[in-house]
Amino acid sequence: MPKRTTVHDIWSMKKRGEKIPMLTCYDYTSAKILDEIGVPILLVGDSLGMVVLGHESTLRVTLEMMIHHSQAVSRAAKKAMIVIDLPFATYSSSDLPLSLRTAARAMAEGEAQAVKVEGGRRMAPVVGTLVASGIPVMGHIGLTPQSIHMIGGYRVQGRDEEAANRLILAAQALEKAGAFALVLELVPADLAQKISKMLTIPTIGIGAGPDCDGQVQVFHDAMGMFEDFSPRHAKRYANLAPVIRGAAKQYLDEVRAGTFPGPEHSFGGGEVVKSVYGKPAEEEPADPKKTKP
Ligand code: KIV
């Protein structure tokens, strides 16, 4: 059984000055690839509402949706720590029992190892309550998409002195409440550097400059699969949308022309086919009627 990344590993990485990469992940197939190459943290982010489900914001995402996707990730990811976002309005400092029930379901049913909650100082009681129940919590400050209608738009946070101080106080309060790491989203690079130096827990930046202890990117942005908009802080490591378009177009052309399926994708009546799934024949389940005792 491979060893899975723990909060202690994440803390050790910060101590050693080793950068912490995190990627969002929402499905089994991608999780298998990302886990295999050693991504230490996979975030089942509520960004799935936008990049997977096509909503305009993350607000339509429910706990059931988060659990559904987290389970798929968990079936593949055996080494990465799986962090699951608690969705909009399923946790609040004014209802700590609700927050605990939500986080417990997300962890247990979503088979995750930690949860992430959005919000500044007002979220400290939630973090404290969850941590007291043995749930590792990642905080998330700066641009918090679940509060987009309070914030008024997807823009950089903490630009003036007062807003910067608020973020510093929030970071300190969340660390004190027991958060094991903190996402800084759309925060000026110098402020993110200051917060990262100030805290003993790691910061994971997105649009927060190079001096955070780690970085997170939305998978569909990084792979160039989501084309509705391209945030400035997202780097395209691949351009998969045109690749998929080209491959799908070739498929359409071949079906229309009658050149697919060819003989190699078809079965003859008398042919002995060992496996239709491309697995080695030994992996086929043995037919108990044909095996001798
Ligand atoms: O849901 C998400 O993808 C996130 C990241 C942007 C940090 O919260």
C-alpha cells in the first residue's frame, strides 16, 4: 500500500523549503494520472461547478455533488492527500453543528483526508470546531468565490493597507484556530510573501505570486481544456481543447466515411478473443468451469 501524503508531510515540506504543488481534480481518470506522477495534494474544488458542470459561479454546487466527485477521485488516488471543498452555505460560524455535520459527511462519504473552507476571521470558530473533531482544515482567503456577490467581482484582494491588514489578521486567526494550510487567492505577491513568512503553516497560492509555500491551479485551466475565459493567473501547460476538437473531428469524418471501425476494431464470428479491454489475458478472471482442481 503506497504511503499517502499527510498534514505532517505538508508541514515538513514547508520546513525544508520544498514547494508544495496542488491541482484540482474531479474525476477518476485524471486522478489516476495525477496520483501516479506524485501530485501531493488533489483538491476536489467546488470550481467543478464552473469547469465541469458549466455554472456561472460555484454557488450551485451541493454537498452531494462534492461527495460524488470526491469518491471518484478517491477510487484512483492512493498517494495524494484529497482535500474536499465544503460548498456554499453548508458551513457557518453561526451554525457550528451544521458545519461539523457537513465536514463529517464530506470526509467520510467523500473519502477525503481534509476539507477546505472559504473565509477570513469569521471562519475561525468553524476551523476550531472541525479541528477539535479530528478534521484537518485548509483555509482559503483573499478572493473567496463563494462570497462573490459580497465581493462584487473576481478581482485582486488586499490592495490597500486596511484590506491587507484584514488579510494578515485573517491568516493569523485561521492558523491559531488550527488550519493546517491556507490558500491565498488573488492576493498581491508582496502581501502573500509577507503572510507566508509570518505563518508556520504553508500557504498555497493561486494568483498570489511566487513566494507562497505552494501553488494550486485549476486542472482544466492548466490543461487548456476550459475556454470560456482564461484567468491571468492560470498557466496553460497544455492546449488540450484543440487536440480534443481535432481528434473528435477525425472520428466524425471516419464514421461518416465508413472507415471506422476497421477490421482491428471488429470481431469475426469464429475468432477467439482473449480480452476486449486490452488487458493481458492473465488478468482475465479464470473460468471456474475450465480450471482443474
Ligand atoms: O475550487 C477551487 O478550485 C479552489 C481553488 C481555486 C483554490 O478553491
